[in-house]
Amino acid sequence: MYKISEISKISGVSIRTLQYYDEIGLLKPAKVTARGYRMYDDTNLSKLGEILLLRELEFPLKQITEILTYPGYDRKSAIDGQIELLTVKMERLEKLIAFAEKVKKGETNKMDFKAFDNREYENLQAEAKERWGKTDAYKEFENRSKNKTKDSFMRSGAEMMKIFAELGDIKDKAPDSREAQLLVKKLQDFITENYYTCTKEILASLGMMYTADKRFTASIDNAGGAGTAEFAGKAIEYYCK
């Protein structure tokens, strides 16, 4: 058995943090002595290692608790999604480092940070609120977004782009093909699960927007190849009839 001070020394985690993990039910000690001292065993130490790994993967504590506490939690999918998110972050950092190296060597005299400019995203948010702010779907989206982090939104966006990439893989087929229609259903379910209840009426509007708004068309085509947005729009149109 280990005292809390020993666990702290072994792991590098502060005593106060270990006490907090106990308070929120994330890492309960193996036992508490009559004098109130927390005592930990090797199982606790192993679990703490998992917690530290998940923290390094930038999971929030609430989600770590769910991953390690609920037997039915899909740990593999959660970790796969987080690895994907960190990979996106890593690629972004690599681009920044490469650009910084060019600046340092005097290979460029033009500071171009368009790839990291959030203004277009912010403009889209403002535009969406202006157009749909009074709808039930937007209100549901705002309510469900209150506790979501920026990383969570990034992860959801990346997962949604995967569906468009799958649509891009089959864009040589007919939009009303079984494969295309199954992917449209997958897209609808994903939007409902992550953003708001996506009715066929809403989905039909999204399908038109994917081809009418060049910003969405560019993003979707970037994920699935040229013509993906048009194919997705036609597949959605057929699905929503």
C-alpha cells in the first residue's frame, strides 16, 4: 500500500490533485484509515497511469471519468477521435514551425497566416445566428453547445468531413444508389447526434447550401475531391423526397 505522499512522489501528481480526483470519484483510494489517511494500491497506481495518459491526450476530466467509470463507454472510439484531433493539431504546428523556419532563414518576407485566420469561421457563426437564430434547431444547437470546448467542435467537424470523404469515394455511382443513400442517412444521424435534430426538411436545406455556398462547397470538395459537394447535394435531394 502507498500513502498519498508516496503516490504523489512516484507519479509527479500533486497531493491536492490526488485529493481532488478522490472527491470527484475519478481515483478513489483503496482504503481510508481510521485517522482519515488515504491509502493506495497497485491497481490505483495503474489507473492513475491511465488518467495521466488521457490527460496528455487532452481529454477533459469529466470525459476521463466517463471513460474509466462506465463499463459501456466506447473507450476505443473516444481515444481514436482524440488521436485524430491531436494529429490535426500536430499538422498545424508543423506548418507553423516550417513557416517560422522560412522566416528565420529570410526565405520569405510575406507574413501569410490565412490558414490560421478564424475570422471566416466567426463570420459564418454570426451569419448562421442571423439567419436561423429564431429557429428551434438553432436554439437546440446553442443549448447543446454550452458545455462543448473548441477541441470538441474541431473533433466533430473532422468526423463530419470523414462522411463527406466517404461520399467522395463513391461519387462515380448514382446519387440514388444504396451506398449514397446510406451515407446520407449517416450524415443526418451525425448532425442529430452532435448538433441538432436534423429533420428531412433541414437536411434538404443543408443539401442546397452545400452547393449554393462556395465556402461549404470548397470544404466538402477538399474532403472528398472535386464534385463531392454536388454529388452530396443530389444524394440528399433524393433522400429527402
